[in-house]
Amino acid sequence: MKKYFHGGIHPSDGSDKILSNQVPIRMYTPQSVEISMKQSPNGFCNAVVKVGDNVSKGDLIGIPRGFGAANIHASIGGTVTDIIKTKDNQGREFETVVIRSEENENAAKDLPDKEYEKKIVDITSFSRDEIIKKMDEGGLIGMGGAGFPTHIKYETKDEINYILINGAECEPYLTCDHMLMKEHGYAIINGVHLFIKAANAKKAYICIEDNKQDVAHELKKIISDKELPIEILILPTRYPQGGERQLTEAVLRKEVPAGSLPSAVGTIINNVGTAKALADIVLGGEPVISRVVTVTGKVKNPCNYLVPIGTRYSELIQESGGFTAEICRVIEGGPMTGNCIMIGKEPEKIMGSVAKNTSGLLVLEDFEKTESPCIRCGECERVCPAGLAPYKIDFAEIEGDINLCEKLYATECISCGSCSYVCPAKRELAYRITKAKNEIFRMRRERSGK
């Protein structure tokens, strides 16, 4: 039986992926890093270091200041040269810790042999509670984009039957997960096995779209004859396959109730990058201090880089040879769900640095887009994977009727951008619905006094 979910689109033909998935992952270590104490949309930490402190790679430098955040560690060894205070677009203040590398501090050392990178290891000595505790201590969050602390998912009181590992990477242009699966298959499988134990689950499905047959074949070889409760599942290529609700619907044929988490239907969903990071934490003794990032689009040398958390975006663009178009739009993430962080000609002016949930930097040639009036074609409603009527929420948001947006279930929008993609009138549907959704959440926080 085909594994499908409601709605969805086919936004590319695969040529976008080929830009960056034909060369091995490259390592890049900068001379200094800027580690934000905001590592996810609602995850804020307080810095526990001060200017002048010497830190070693892996040292704790930030602790959560509320729900939704996870520990932050030094991604390189060196001296704290500055702590910058800034505000996000919602006026919330946070710090950025700047660390300058000390000579020889980050030189190659005789590291212990990482068995978990080369074979399936025995995890019987690790208890469920110990694995969850290490998730917490190691600062593990969802590496696929959401950035929610992983240990909180596994502290659920719901009975978990299945773990779904998202290897779909349905977002156009991004290939960091593809290359991670290609080069770190054993570590991912070991991480998945740890997830199963942490949840007391029956089985895990590693879900891969059928445009990544190469890694599906390799992962099947790794688990063959190992008697692991893990199955490689091939799904049709369709966006947004990697959404939690869409993956649950496609694989388990279950619908996550509105306002609930996948645990309500007996499943937890993790990204393949999160599985690899869990293996690093539990089996390698290394907290989340690095990740693979795709740099692609209108750059001279598109590539995937393994970089320390806090690596400046501008350095990665320059490392890839700079822009190949005159005026570019730089997107943090992919073209469907990413955030535009710059429009201009000079890559050295790009602000920001790699966070734990940074999947990529996409450079596109900038052009003007003009909205037209809605023609009531209904295409946005047809493709919406959440089953919403985007054009109705759009009208309500323009009129400033947030209560109507709430009645139209704007909070169930996953901000995938499918509606904007198919709209013949080029309306900014996803932007305004996301804006309405955030306003509803803000109003709810005010009503609850939080």
C-alpha cells in the first residue's frame, strides 16, 4: 500500500538537490565563533561564562532560562572575547557568546576510536533514564528545524509504540540529511537504537523518500541480519513529507488530534541528524557542538559543511566561493520554510551564525513579486496538508480579525508554504497565516499570564 498524506506538492524536479549532494561533506573550523543563546524559535538560555574566561571544547556555556531550551556548549576551545546582547524580531533579549580559538586548542588530537561510527554497538549497559538524562545534559534538540529539546519528548507519560525517524528531507535544495545518512550510517542506526530504548518502543521506522535510494540501500545493508527492531521505509517523494503530522499519517495511518503531539497516538518523531547527535552524546561523550549545513544555490561551490555551532554565515558563503548572481536573497533554511536574512550584493554583510537547528544557507537571485487579488480557485485549500482553507485565513488576517483566524484553525498551520507555492495570484498566504498564528499564541500567553 502506498504511503500518502493529505495534500502536498512537488516543488522541484531534483536538479536543486544535485547542486550539493555530489561531493563529500567538508570540515570547516573558523578562528572564532558566535554562539547564540537562542538556539531555537522559543529556546532561550542564559550565558554562564563572562568575557575573559577560557573555555575548552564541550564546556557548558549556557543553561535554559525556561521551557523549550536546552544546554549550550562551547563548540571550540579558546577565550570568551565578547558577550553581545541583542533582541529578536519579537523584542525578546538574548546573548551571543563570542569565542576566539586559542593556538593548538583545536588541533587534531588522538581521539578514541569511535566504534559506533563503524559498527552496531551493544547498548544494554545504558538504561532508559540514563539515555534521557544524557539527552538533557548534552543539549540535544530537534536538528531538523523545530529545535525542541529532545529529552522532553521522551519524558512523556504516553505509551510509545513506534519511533519515526525523519530522513525524508523533502525541503528543496537541502541535502545535509542525505549526506549525513550517506557518510554516517552506523552512527545514525546506533542513535535510532538508543531512541527505541529511551521510549520503550516496539520498533523504529527510518523514513526515506524514494529519491534517496542510495542511502536507503546502504542503511538496509547495515541493519541486515542484525535482529534490530528497525525498518527502512521508502516513501513517495512529496512535500512536506517530513512534517510530524504528515509522517504519522503516511506511515501509521493515524491522525494527530488538533492541539496534540504525536505521542498522543503512540509515536515520537526525530530527525536523522538528531539520531546521529544522540549517538555522539551517549556513545562518543560529545555534546551537541557541531552539525552539517548545506550551502547551495547561487554560490560558486555548493557543498555540505561539518561546522562548529556558532560558525558565521558570512564565512560559509565565502568558503563556497561567494555569490554568482548580482543581487541575491539569502535564506536560512530552505526555500519553502526558511527565513530571509539578507538581500544584497555583499556576502560579508550577512548577519547570524549556525545554530543547532540550522539546516542550510540558500542563495537565490532576488526578483520582485507582485500580489494580485485572490481568484477563489481553491488550489491552496486542495494542497494544504493540514486541511485548512488558507485563503479564508488570509482575508481574516488582512482585516485584523485574529479571533476569526483562530476559529479557522490558523494555529494548525505548519507553515510549509505549499499554499503560497501554488497560488496563481502570488499571494503571501503562508507569511500572513504564520503571522496570525504567532499572534494567537501571543494572545494565549497573555491570557494565561505566562
